[in-house]
Amino acid sequence: MVSYQQFMSTVQLGIKTLLLHKLRSGLTMLGIIFGVCSVIAMLAIGEGASYEAQERIKALGSNNIIARSVKPPDEAREQNNSSGRSRGIRYGLTYDDTARIYSTIPGVERVLPMRLIRERIRFFEIELPCQVIGTLSFYPDIVSIDLIKGRFLSHMDEVYKQNVCVLTTSLAQRLFPYHDPLEQTIKIAGVYYRVVGLVREINTPNERPQSGESEGETLENNVYLPLATCKARFGETLIKRTGNQVNSETVQLHEIRIQMKDHSFVESADPQVRAMLSRFHKDVDYEITVPLQLLRQAEATKRMFNIVLGSIAAISLIVGGIGIMNIMLANVTERTREIGVRRALGGKKRDIITQFLVETVVLSVGGGLVGVVVGVITPILVTSTTGMNTIITWWSVALAFSISGAIGVVFGIYPANAAASLDPIEALRHE
């Protein structure tokens, strides 16, 4: 048995030996440093990207089902042409769909219809593009928004078709740089509306189907109107003129959000909603999104992504381990005479093995510690310079450091055995 004092003296001897060749030892550690750093940094980047994706999906509501209107294919549009100079098409979700979903689908808590129109908003000389969202008073209960100031739309606003609106903070800051937005009057499509509240929407509906003069433009400037007001002021038909041709599109609702009572109802309600819509829609002019399914897919993708990134980064650790083994084999050749002298003076094989293993472990653990520091700093720098979200997890740090220590043992066994297996007499003859 090797005593504690003997072991510590062996450790000290190994460290002194490595310090005699500082440059060589430092270069050997670089492989481990880069390997540990890459494992921590790549997993932090992957974890950050996955977290953002999951948060966006969660903001949609894991107990929600989202139905969106979609323009039918070009063939269907051609069939609806009334003449060569005038074309009209009617598509998308309807108010009847809303009523049928609420009355026939089991487990439905609430159904939220929405209209989305691209328009321009004006306050005195300031004019900006905006996205008008016609909706109901319980919109904040289904869509993740934070009420910053004032109030949201009320049920009475809907009943009396009031000309009131709620703005997102991003739009309000640009539209009212020097005024308090509340109780100010803004103008949309020639109609005046009174601002009653400010909100910050966590999940901005940039991918919703919309209609209006700026269709296709990505916006975060949302204006919320009572649904009845939106219908009365903008109608359901959008008319576009292109040369001598007049095109019209009629859409009642652009989006319907179905809030289920519990997660358990979501998966059973999904096929029922699809079947009901397919029964009453001649064309597939809608699409269904189930955030719960997307969330599960995102979690599975996250696990696979972490495995791939971790595997790629682990390769650099293995390469670093091979570098350590090569250097230690070269050390065995250089120190053959030293090994022979130690064996001749009574040194045992286990002493030689211990010394060489200590040296490899010191290199790998030392490189691992430096790699952990660099690996923690790198994601922070990435976040500060690029704005990319990164998340450093304790398990990635522990995993990378543990692998670096294990590499020192695994890749140090062969050089240590090679050194201990030298014949003392032949070793003493070595020049």
C-alpha cells in the first residue's frame, strides 16, 4: 500500500517535472482547455437557443389550440373569378366557426376570435405602420401580455362599438415621444380612437395572417380594438386595385384561439376541431397550431441538439487526450535512464506508474480548470457582443471537467505502463 506521504511526494515530484518543461506542458494542456471550453460554450449556446424557442411556444399557451385563416391555392382563386377585370375571393375562418367550436368541442373554456389588419396610424404629423387587432376583452387571459398602464378593452366597449384602443409600448413610444399616450386621440383609416391603455405583448403575433396595405411586412406595432368596432369600421372585404383589375378578399376572422380547460383536453380536441372545420370549409383555407405539441417537439429537439453539440465538443477533448498520451510517451523515451536509476535504487513498478499517472492527471485537471474558466466567460462574451441568449448549466460544467479528469487517467495508463515495463538494466544503458 502506498502511504499518503509517499503519494504526496510523488505528486510533488510530478508537478516539478512538468514545471521543468513549462512550454511543453502548457501546449499539451491547450487541447484539454479548448475541449472543456467548447463543451461548456456550445452547450450554453444550445441551451439558450432552446430556452428562447420553448418560451415563445409557452407564450402561445400550452392549453390553447390556434386556428388561422390561410389564403387558398391559386387554382381556387381562379375558380372564384367573376370576370377578367374583377376578381373576388372569400376564405378563412368565420364567426359561425367560433360558435360551433364553443358549443360542440368538449373541454373548451373560451374561444377568442380575432381580426388582423395592416394599416397606418397617425398622431398629428407622426404617421407609422401598425397592425390592428380586433379582439375581445379576455384577450389578456389567453395571450401573454403585460398591462403597463391604463386598462384593456372592456365588454362594454364591444357592446357599444366604442372608438377606443390599446397600444403596445413600442408603438406608443414612437407615436408619442413627448406626450402621455393615455387619453390621447389617434387616427386610423380616417377614424379617430381614444387610447385607454398600454400593453407589452410577450409573444408578438408576427406570423399571423393579416390583410391591409402593408401585407407581408413584419411589425411589432400593435393596436387593439374591440372586435365589433373593428368589423364596423373596416368591414370584412379588402379591395385592391392593380391597373385595370380590381381584386377583393373577404375574411371574417384571421385567427381563433381556443382555450381548453386543461392540458388533457388539448390532444383530444385537436382532431375534433380539424374534423369540424373540414366539414364546413370547402377548401383548406385554415391551419391549426397546437403549442403543446410544438413544446414537446422542442424539448425532444433540445435533447438531440445537446447530444450533437456535446459529442462534437467531446471530440476535441479526445484529441487533447491523445496529445497528452503522445507527450507522455515522448517523456518515457527521454526519461528512460531516470526510470532505470529509480528502479535500480529500489523503486517499484507502481511508483513509476503512479508518477506518470500523476503527471497526466495534473495536465488534464489543470487544463480542465482553465477550460472551465474560459468556458464560462465565452458565453457571457457571446451574449454581450451578439445579444444571443446563452445559458450555462451546472451539469455541463461538471460534465466537461469530469471528462477532462477521466481523460488524464485513461490516456495516461498506457504511457505509465510503458515506463514501468522498462527493463532496469536496459534503461541504465540508454543514452
